[in-house]
Amino acid sequence: MALHSAAVSFCCVSFNPQASLFRHCSIKPSRLSSPSLPRFRIQGKAVESGNGPFEADDSSLVVCFGEMLIDFVPTTSGLALAEAPAFKKAPGGAPANVAVGIARLGGASAFIGKVGEDEFGYMLANILKENNVNNEGMRFDPGARTALAFVTLRKDGEREFMFYRNPSADMLLQEAELDFELIRKAKIFHYGSISLITEPCKSAHIAAAKAAKEAGVILSYDPNLRLPLWPSADSAREGILSIWDTADIIKISEEEISFLTQGEDPYDDNVVRKLYHENLKLLLVTEGPEGCRYYTKEFSGRVKGLKAEAVDTTGAGDAFVAGILSQLALDTSLLQNEDRLRDALRFANACGALTVMERGAIPALPTRETVLKALLKPVA
């Protein structure tokens, strides 16, 4: 069942300062999507032949590892968090967003991570189940709460984040709690970098990725930089790059290129190529409404985005990742065929564009039918 509104408005929200750690930051959003698209090919069924759903099975399973949490998004756009009159509660967390995004698009996905043994934790587990995401790898911590994040898009275009994790349950996942059978049967294993920040989750992350690699699973990495969650900028850069060379597919934003290269020009292909390691199959750079760039050993280029009226950019990058991984899971030969890869990236760009039109990450993730209609008729 698709989730379109797991939302509740609150006139006020209070927290025990003894139990919650307040983190606050401003992050510039990745821009997302632009112009129209004629004919293209998408895995599953050809776009020209209709919009019916297609069946996915475990042979195309994408397992997503990391955090799942509650995003609180202001009911009024363009305000700083302190100025917001009320908040809409929405499930989120980048790896979980990707898992739901893939399932919404008709793909097979699973989520591995930890939440609190609390009402929010059980709500999140149910949301995964309702959205046809395998949640058997989810664990519940009786001693830690489910993570919370307050997110807003201010008038100046800056995204403002406030995190509550002291520690939150996602940080406490242990290697012994991993479902290695689920990991090894994946076609693609996807993860971010937030799970690398603290132990024991860091060791669990490394063990999970190692098991996936040894089983021949494709590793997909979206660093998803959240600098205030790291002890320092240097530790963030070191942590993100520590697992860089093991990934087969990497998706980064312009801002992350500048951060990782310590201020170099993210639009310079020579700078981007510095981040392309020997065993990498695909490097993707998202440019918001402008679309994305792609780099392989054989070819590179840019795919324009889809125009959309942005209400909330939360989860747009995750929707993009879901779009491209849902296609690659069905046919990895896309990586060797530039025309077909470009078609898949048009699809991914549309996924991101549609997501910015609604508040919250998971509630806004589009279905395959919605994406195909948008590609045939650009969003207003």
C-alpha cells in the first residue's frame, strides 16, 4: 500500500533535554530537475507500451543499509525552524527512503537498520511493510529512542536541519544483529556514510559491505554528507573516503565534490575524475533541477532534469537513487550502453523532481506510473 500521508500536525513539540542531543545546521540543498523528454526506454516495460506495473523478484533485490528516522517538516514553507507554527511528521532516513522509493517503482527492496523499541520505531517498521519493503533485517533497541530530525527549506534556499540522537537506536546496530543471508542474496547493496560515524554501527556497516562484496553483490554508495553529525570536517572527509574504493556505484552532489576535494570546482570534469577509482563502474553527480552527470570508464555526459515546483527538497536525492537502482537491479548491462543508461537517468531525474513537490521524503516518493506520466508530459 502506498503511503501518501503518514503525517500529523503538532502545535508544539517538547523534548527532555536530558534524553536528547540537539544538533543544528544549515545545508544548501542539491538543486533538482528540468526540460522535456520524448521517447525513451525504461526497464520493466517499454514506456511506449503502457503504464502497467511490472513484477520484481529477489533476483533484482536491492538491500538498503543504515538509518531510518522521523522527519518533522514545517506545515508552512520558507520559515526557519524556530518560526514554524506546526510540523508534519514524516518517515525518513536516506537508506530507508531509497528502499521505499524502489518498492514504489515496482522493484524488490529490503531495509537493514535499527530503530527504538518505541511507537515511532514500530510505526516505521509498519510503513516499510505497507510499502512492500522487506523489513526482516530491522532491529529494535529497548534502551535507545528512534532518531528524530527537523528539516525546513528557508526563504534563502538553505535547508536547515536539527537532529536528536544521543545516541539514537540506529547508531547502536551491532554486527551480530545483521541478517547476512538477506545481504548475500541482494543484487545491489546500498548504503550511506552516517552509519560510519560511531561504533558499534560502523563495524556492522563494514561487515555488511564486506559480506556483500564477497558474495558478488554490487555496492552502491551515497555519502549523504551531514557534517554536524561528525566530530569534525576532517573526520567526515576521512570517514566518507575510507570506504570509497570498495563501491561499484557512487552518487554524489556538487556540494559533496567541493567538500571531498577541499574546495575544488565541482563542475570541472578533471576534478570529478579524481574521485573515480579504478574499480568504479558508475559515478553520478546530481545537479538538482539541472539534472545529473554520469561518468564511466568508457563514456560520460549530462542528462537534463525535469522542471518542478519545489515545496520540500527532502528526499529528492534518495528518489533519484531509487530511480537509477531500480533500473540497474533489473539489468546491469545498462552500465555498458550509454543510450540506455541515459534513459534510466532521465527516469531517475523525474523521480527526484516529483519528490520535491510534496512535503516529507517517504510520503512524496512517486510510483512508477506517476514517473512515466511525468516523463511523457512535463510537470508544471
